[in-house]
Amino acid sequence: MVKILCINYSQSGQLHDIIENFISPLEEVQIDRVKITIKDKFQFPWRVNNFYDIMPETVLEEPIDIDSFELKEDKYDLIILGYQPWFLSPSMPTSTLLQNEEFKKRLKDTPVITILGARNMWLNSQRSVTDRITSAGGKMIGNIALVDRAPNHASAVSITHWMLTGKKTRKWGIFPLPGVSDKDIKDVSKFGVILNRFLKKGDYSGLQAEFVKEGAVRINSNILFIEGKAKKIFMIWAKLIKKKEAAGKNRSFWVKFFRIYLNVALFVVAPILLFFDILLIRPFKMKEINAKKSHYTYLGIN
């Protein structure tokens, strides 16, 4: 019988629902279902300052204390890793898990599927997750990226409303519902049906292509453009804040400065840059853009 480790962290519970629906069609398998928890739980709903304060450590992928967890098998036939991107990086519990020696032992020579729930920016975080999986000897065979389908700025307002109130409702009754839609969460089972077929034949060749045909990965050109520039900026800010703190400066001041910068960049600077990119640059770079989309669609997958 195929032994599967299905592991993830979820703060709101959304990713738990995604994972449960994904694995629900699997037949004649043994599933070790592990839900990661952390010692010092992050407050949910968040407070604004607390949320932005975790940015430096998240971007720098510094491990935190997670509760001990049991992995029943020394070797699994497949690992399903669910995670969320935070600040264009893997969430702090996910980064910690990927640096856990016991988990890394299970990754070695093991096929891995990643499945994530995100607002809309996940490319940089997936690159980091893939790098850590492959460096531990894991074999990427598939990725499913479920995102908020609302326009970028509308989803930014909606997700902030959810994070700060704990309510997955329409802000002021007019903004889109935040997070991955209930329909997409329910329909993720179709990817489990596909996986079940590949499990039965014992060969994962072409699995990601089948996932993609059913919409497992959709890469928006505007998001591709923003992510191409934003991660470097986040890294600069993360190192700056840590440097100022080490020098005895007021960390909270620099975190607030970053928060102001981020909102100006998102709502003012990014639209201007996107306008000129769409008008003057993008028409001449479609081949390069499509190559990047293909790269991220099959990132780390042979």
C-alpha cells in the first residue's frame, strides 16, 4: 500500500480544508496526516503592527519554535506539502519545517507535491520551497497553486479585512470575499482524482501537465512583473530592519516605515510601473514572459 505523508500548517484553517478536499478521492493508500502547530501561536485576527513585524524573519527564512510532531514512517512513497506564502516567502512554520532534520530525512529520494493557498503572489515562495526540497534530495512531481481570483488591489483590501477581523466576509459589503473561493476549495478534489490515477499506475510522468490542464497553475502577467521586482526589495528591507535592531535602533519605527513604504508601493508606484510596462515594454517581451510562466509552472519538475 502506498504510504503518503500529508503535512501542512494553517492559521485560519483554509489550507486544512484545501488539503482535505485534495486527498479525499485517494483510494487504497495509507495517509499520515500531520498538522503543524507552533509554540508561540501567531495572533489571529492579527494586529497591524504584529503582522508587519514578522516580515524580516519571514523573508530571511529564520526558523521558529514549532511543536513536536510525529512522523510514523521512516520512509514515505509520496509527500504532500501544503503551505502559504507570507511576504513573498514561505510562511515561518513552513520554512521551519523545511529546515527540520527529521522532515528532511523523509524528503530524500521521495516524490513531493506542493499545494498552496495564496492571495495571488506565490512565485518567489515556491522557488524557495522547491530549492529546499531538492537540496534535501526530494523530487518535485507536482504543484497546485490556489489563489484569490479578485483583482490585485481589491484582494489586498479584502485579505487585510480578513486578517485584521478574522471574518471571511465582504468588507463594507462591496469588496470581493477574501481568500481562495469556496468553489476552488471544493473543486481541488479534481486534482486528487488525477493523482489517484497516477498512483495506481505507479508512474508520475506527466502528472504536472495533467494538473495544469485542469487549472492547477495560473500565472498573471501583472503579478509576474511585480514579483520579479518585489522580492529583492523585501530582502533589502528585511536586512535593514535587522541591522537597525542589532545597532540598538527602534525596530518598531523601521517596521512602521516599511508598512508605509509597502502601501505606497502597492497602491501608487506599482500601478504606474505596470502602466508603462504594459504600454511600452510588454508587447516586445511576450516570448520572454511566456518562457518565465512556463518556468514557474514546472518549477523543479522534470
